[in-house]
Amino acid sequence: MRELIAELVAAWQAGDALRASAFFAPDGRFHEAGRDPIVGREAILAHFQRFFRDGPPWRFDASEAIVETDRAALAYRFAVLDAGGAWRASDGCALARREAGLLVEWREYQG
């Protein structure tokens, strides 16, 4: 599970939507804090593609992970570059669950 999360984060940081979405099960759920969940690998791929193509410059830095066999909690900092050139950052945590080698759920919390 630790390797899967490291590879997922690396795919995000590389802006590789296809590789990032491939870590999710066909009916997997990606749920960003404060937004409706995105269900299904194809919908997750489309979401990642739009964000990587049309979204602002951003950073995602993982700071700590607690990993069990098929579950993990990840602390992170997400930052976007605003129109004035300043980075706006927020800390968050994601809970992930894997079945049969693929992510079935990624749920983020920010506070």
C-alpha cells in the first residue's frame, strides 16, 4: 500500500492523469474535501485531466503516512498559485482503502 500511494503521488506531481487514474478500481471513489465524490476510473481520469490541463499551478506534498495492509492515512499539504503570484496552502489528510491491488476509495479532509 505504501508503494501504491507513493506512485500515485508521483503521478499527480508529474501531471500524469492516465497513470494516476490507473491506480483506482473501475468503480473506485475519489473524494476531495468539500466536494462531491467522483465515482469510477473513467470519471476520475476526466477529473484529473481537466485539473492538470486547466487548473492553476499547484503542489501536493505528502508529509506522513500511516499504512496498514490495505488501508492508509496520509497527511499532506496542497498549495495553489493565486493570480497575484502567492502560494495558498492548506493542510489535509486522506484516507485510502485498497482492494485487489487497486484503490477503491480516496477521501480527503481539510481543516
